[in-house]
Amino acid sequence: MIDLAMLLGAFLVGVAAGLLLLLRIADAREGHNLRAEPPTRVAAAARRMTGLYVQAPATPVRPEDDGR
């Protein structure tokens, strides 16, 4: 029983490490440019997994046109 628990724990740690590695690879490929569309499907998946949805406005807003 203890052996099964240890194997399950090792498996879960391996899965978590694999996910962190994939997120790290996607972040390195992204180039820290979150305002543009993701360059690859891996980067898009990493954004979905981490919740990094950054959307730039369709047209740039100038400070004098901000509606005040």
C-alpha cells in the first residue's frame, strides 16, 4: 500500500514537473511580447493554462482622447 502511494506521488510530481517545463519552454519562445498573437500553438496553450490573456485595444488611445 505504501509502495502504491509512493508511486502515485512520484507520478504526480513528474506530471507537475513536465507541465512546468512546457510552460517554461513556451515562455522562452514567447519573447515576453504578450500584446501580439501567440507565435506558436505551444505559446497559445501556455497562455490558456496560465490565464495570460492580454488584449491590446483595436485603435491606440491617445491621452487627450480618453473621454474625460
